[in-house]
Amino acid sequence: MTEHKIPYQINLFGDAGPPAGLNRDEKVAYIMEHWPETRNDDRLLMLRFWTEFDSLDEVLGEEGARRFRAWFLKATHPETIRRGRANVQKLRHGGGSLQPNAREAGRRRALDGAGPPGRW
């Protein structure tokens, strides 16, 4: 099996950076290929993604970005919070409390295929 490598692209300053025009999955693959520690830690992956593709350092400044990274690595994991929301709402079963509006609930159900039998 041959391994697909995403090439580097030289930016205006002569630095090697990610190539332009990557989709989300290609961006994630690029990061995981170049920073192996991100393969084991979603938070490191998110931080690197935001830094490389969403200009985290430019938005927060170098010191602000450093402080945010330190805080983010100690904060409650985003997936833990998302699962808590899903548990409270229990969208798949239509019960629960604190439901999203009907439009958002429909969008989520369409994405995960949940809904009444024979829907598809």
C-alpha cells in the first residue's frame, strides 16, 4: 500500500506551510502527518488546526495564544460537553429537556440518520 503524502507549499515568506485548497479531512490529515502527537490527543489536534488554518495566533496574539493553549489543555474536553448536551436533549428518542429548535433538531437527525423507521 502506498502512502499519500500532502506536499508542502512555500508561502510568501519562504516558510513551508500547508498547501492551499485543502478540504477539512485533508487539513486534519496534514496536521496528523506533520505533528504525530496530534494523532493521540484531540485537543492538540484542535489547537494545531486552529493555529494552522484559522489564524489562532493572529487573533489572540502570541502571548494570548500561548495562554489559551495552556488553559484549553486543562479545560473540560469539548466532546465531554457535547455528550452532556446530547444526553440532556436525547434527540434520538425525542425525549429529554432543553430541546433545540425544530429546525436544528431536524438538521441533526438528517445528519445522523435518526428518525422514524422507513424514513429513507
